[in-house]
Amino acid sequence: MLIFLCNGFEDKFKFEMSENRVCYCCDCSCFAKSNNSFASPLPIKFCSKLLVCEMESKDDDYWNDSASKSFNFDEDDVAVLEIASNNNKRSLFGDDTASESNYSSGQRELPLHTIISDENLEIILQEQSRNEMTIPKGISLEEEVKLLRKKIQEFNYAPSAASVIRKLILGKPCSLEMFRSMAEKEQLLDEAIASGCGNAILKVTLFLDQTLKKKLFYTLLQTRPEAVHHYVNYLSLRLKVTECTDLLVFLGRHHEASLLQFSIFVCSTSNLDIKRQRLKKIYSDYFSQPGANTFYAQLVINYLNLLEYQTGELHSSGGSSKALAIQDKSVLETLNYVCGKYKWGDTALQTNDNPFKLAEFHQVSQAQFEWVALNERARQQAWLDFDHIFERKAWLNLKQKSFKINIPIDRTILRLYSLHAPDPVLNTFLAKLEDPHRRLAIARKVHSKHGVVDALVLLKDRTELENYRNSLDTGTEERLYAENALKSLNNKWKSDAMKLIK
């Protein structure tokens, strides 16, 4: 049996019922009494205070008992919340000392302004302080009808734009259908933009899209870039390319419209034939028109040529695994494929099968080209091809060649060491390090004995060189190289001393 205590009236009263579980704090005459239960209750919001307790009617000692029993799925065992007498703290399930209050108090609280802006917080506080109209108690039926009519009139006629935007920010349900005139809709959109709430801006924008002609709608957005930003993102995420493109073209943002077409249509399919057809159509519709961005147009042309080259390689190789692996891949992955099939030193080849021409056509930087070519040739153990990668002809003397590298030399040496490059190759790159201290550190890291000796000679550290020579095995080529370096260092030291004496 359920017993309800309510203080909705001036005098407290208690009544019992078996079905309904809510007290509505109004005259009992408002209910139709049937089978010892109450029916047809009023809305719950008219209840001011409520205390519901489940108990057996015969247990009169319940209200005088200070022990609160917690729920347990086992009917025989009931866990008791014991109140400690010394510090007035609750102990849950016996000896468990860890409580939710202690746990939550240790958590770090974030500043409120990092969660919500000051403007939106002010709106929430103002909304909470408002008292919605409620029907007073004890009024006549005519007065109640008048109040309900007033609420209907407020619903039918347009409220202020600020109040509607406030409800949108708070996530409360509200209708925008009352804003019918063009001025009211424009004011509503400006109020949403001023609030800075993206959800409110988008909801108002979508409402205007549904209730205005396209030309009026686009004209309204023309001077409001914030609304355009949210609306374009909404359309692009839902792949409404035509509507989004029409809006951008109307606003004069042709470059964005063309790039949107390029990104959505190209990324939406993995079929190379369909992708090439779409690219050609996009190029003819947007990028080949007068006033189009030449940089973007060239990118589309290069992408088309890359797809055609990849498709051609697949057909010419008979569907080989390497050619299949580069289908619809990036320029650098295609460059790695070309470096593997190219005969280095053949400068007569002027097509995309020449990695130098492929890199030049697709505007690959020199550092990217060198890194891709170095890794590919090193994996193939083709160390002699490094001369064609890093050697350049001099401007004044075409017969003379110079070593030039555009990637960090120390990173190059470490990469070659990880790819098991032989010592002569490592020594060639170590010799390009001008700082002897860096050369010595890198040489020791890659275990290049010749490199360590050369660095110590540059540092003129005869003591360290002698110690390093003694650490090498007798009769080995590295020990002989260290002894010769030490002799040359001694001779040079003596000649320098004689010059100082003279």
C-alpha cells in the first residue's frame, strides 16, 4: 500500500491509493473517484512538493526508526547503511571506507569558462530565473480559460527573436513558423549570428532555406559569411554537391565551388575510369573557364596525367603486382615504382619512365626525390646508382661533377646504416660532414672505423688516435689505415713545428 504525504495545501493531509503514485496538490473534487482510486489527474507540474514512501500500513514504527535500509537483490541479506557516531560519516556495506564523496572531492574541477562561454552562461541563468506562467489554485473556470487563450495567442504570434534564440541555445523545443515576414526572418538570422551558437545559426538558416525562394535566400546569405560557413559545411557533409555549388557560384566563390566538386566527386569512388571521367568533366566545367585559378587547374591536369600513367603501366605490364600496387596512389609512391624500373644513367629517356622527368612534371621537391630514390636503390643494394642521384654537373665546366645533397646528411647516414650499406658508401657520406666533432659522433654510431680515424685526424687528437689504433686487431686493414693516418699526422706536426722554429 502507498501512503502519500503532501504539503500542497495549508493543512497537511494524508490519503491512500493503490494505482496512482503522484499527488497533484489540488482539490479532491477535481478527481473522479472510482474503486477507491483516483483517475484523470492534472498535469504533474502543478505539484509543488511530494514525499512518497513505500511501506506496509501495519508497520507504524517505520517513521520512528533511524536506520535506513538499502536495496539488495538477496531477500535474506540486507546491507545496512550505518551512521558512525564519531565523525557522522556513512559506512556502506560494512567496512568499506571509500565513499563517493571522498572520490569525487579528489577530482580536479575545470574552470567554468572553459566549458561554456560567459554569454551563454548568462542566457542560461536568465532563463532559469524566469517564472513560467502557471495556473493559480482556486480560480474559476472562466479565468482558467482566459489564461489558456493567452498562452495560445503567445504561441500563434511571433515572439521576440532574442527569446527564440535563447531557447535554441538551451536546446528547448520552439517553433520558427511564426516568423513570416522577410524583416522578421532577417532579424532572427542576425540574432542567431550575434549569439555565436552554431546550432542556432544552422537551424535558422535551414528554416530560411525552406521558407524562402532560392534567390532571396542566397541574397540574405550574401552579407552573412558566418551563416554561409555553417550551411556549406552542412551541405558538403551530406554530399549535396549541387546545392552547395550553386550557392558558392552565386556568391562569386568559384574557386571553392570547383575544389568542392574536385574533392567530393574524386574521393567518392575508387574506380579509376569513373574518376578520370569526372576529372575531365570538372576540368572542362570549372578549371578551363576564363578567370579560373591556374594553379588549381595545373593540379587537376597533373592528377589526370598521373592516373593515365598508372593505368597505362597496369596494361603494359600485364597486370603485374608492382603496377597494381600503384593504382590510384600518390606521386611519391609512383616515383618509387619508376625508380625501381629505370636504368640509371640513361639520360635520353624523356617520358614519365624517367624519374627525373616524373619529378619535374609533378613538381616534386629535390629533397623528396633524393629521399625516395635513396631508399629504393638502397633496398635493391644498387649502391653505384648513388652517383647518378647526388652528382651534378658544374655550371662552368660541364665535364666536372660535384656532389650535392638536399636532405640532412646525418639522417642520410643513419638511414643507410639501417639499410646495411657497406663501409665505403658510409665513408663517402661521412666525408661530406664538415664539422669533425659531428663526423666523429656519427662515425662511432654507425661503427665506421675509417670514419672515426678521419675525424680524429681532422681534430689532430694524436692521443685518442693512438688509443683507437691500439683497440683495433693487429694485421687488419683498419689497423693499417689507422697507423698510416697516425704517421701522416706526426709528419704534419713535425713540419708545422719546424715552420714555427724558422
